[in-house]
Amino acid sequence: TLRLDLGENVWIMGLVDGKKLITVKIKITGVNEYEWLGTRYTADFKKLCVNPVTFTEACFSGDEASKDKFKVSLTAAKVAEYEKSAKEAEGEEGKEKEKKEEEDEDEEEKGDSEEKAKKPKKKLSYWRASSRTSIKDKDGFKLEVTLRLNLGNDIWIVGLVDNDKLEMVKIRITGPTTYRWIATRHTEEYSAVCAKQKTFTVSCFKGDKVDNIYPVVLRALKAPKPEKVSKGDEEEEEEEEEDEEDEKDEKDEEDEEDEEEDEEG
């Protein structure tokens, strides 16, 4: 009942038998063939480990067991090679485009207003974050995102509400499972509209600025055709950037005043 893809054809399979959680780690080598990597079983497991949505690598714990104690009857199927098809579609032109977009984003984060004025009006996204994307909490458990917002240029905000706290991460998607982290916010003071996918906008991306404490486990797909960010979201994004610049200027002014007071003292 439990399956976790660790990449490179390595999987963790598991189930609850009686009061014990049994997990087996394997490397798939064929439709019905695999290489055994380890087995664990324990009666002392978290409830999150019996839910397929919150089952993580941290659940692979407990007493070690032999290879033959719990055998896996495997039936595997190949999945599409997203990485390969993406590289073929993009080619050298795609690489140059990605490099230019990254440079533009760096300037944007530094608050360079001149570069912002030069940004193209049309913001297209070639990737989209799928519903299989999740966020890891501080304990390492994966929580499926319920909020996704396309800002254009392959920049997305993904988030969820966990224990009455709105947690959001802004990223730039670079591949099916790869991305570049831009910023993270979390807050317990948020509007009800920000907790629903239909009414979630870039204006909801507010709260405490923190480091990358909620790693994103990305599952992205190529958009059928480049998707342009909506006009409303574009305007709100620009307003948010202006607010962040004002906050930075105010903080710099306060720091200068504090330094002058210290010198006078």
C-alpha cells in the first residue's frame, strides 16, 4: 500500500501487517526483476508513515531483516523519459534562453529597477508544476501541495496550509524534478481566500521571510504550449516587488539612523 520513488530506479515498498510497519528498499532492473537493498520492520512508527501521501524515506527505519524474510512480488512498468524529451525539445536555443532568464531573475532579486523595466511583457512558462508536487516539513515528511500559481518565465509559487500555517515557496522550474529556489514565506495570519486554489494569487505570498526550510519535491510536466501569466497576476507581482523594495529601503534607513545614534553616544 506504500510506494516511494527515490530516483535512479530505487524504490521503497511497504505495508502495515498487524501492528508492524514493514518496508523494503529495492532497485528495479526489469518488469519482474529487482536488486534487494534492505528491509526494515518496526512497531514504533508514526501515523504519517502509513499514509501514501506522507510516506517518506524517513519511514524506512526499525529493525533490519534478511532478504528472504519479506519477499517482494514485483510488476513494474516503464515511465516516459521526461528529462530526455525535454532536452531534445529545447536544444541549444533552450539553454541560451534559460541562461538569459536566470540572469534576469538575479537582477530582479537585487532590486535593479532598470532591468525590471527591460523585462519582456510576455511572460511564458514552458513547465508547469503538477498536482504530484509536494513540500517536506521540518521532520522530513512530504505533504502534497494544494496551492499552485504560475507567474510566468517558469516561475511558480507552490504552497499548503499545515497546522494553521500558510507555507509557500517560490521557485523557477528547470526540469521535471529540478528547480531553482527563489524565496520562502510562511504566516499564521492569512486570508481565507489564500487557502483555496481558485482564489490563490501572488498577493498571498506574504509573511515571514525564511530560508529554504520547506524543500520542494517537484513533479513538473511540459506545458502543451507556452502558458502566459494572467494580467491580474502580473500586476500583483509587480506591486509585491515594489513593496519588498520599500521594506528594504526602510530597513536601510533605520540601520543608518541606529549607526548615527551609536556614534553620537
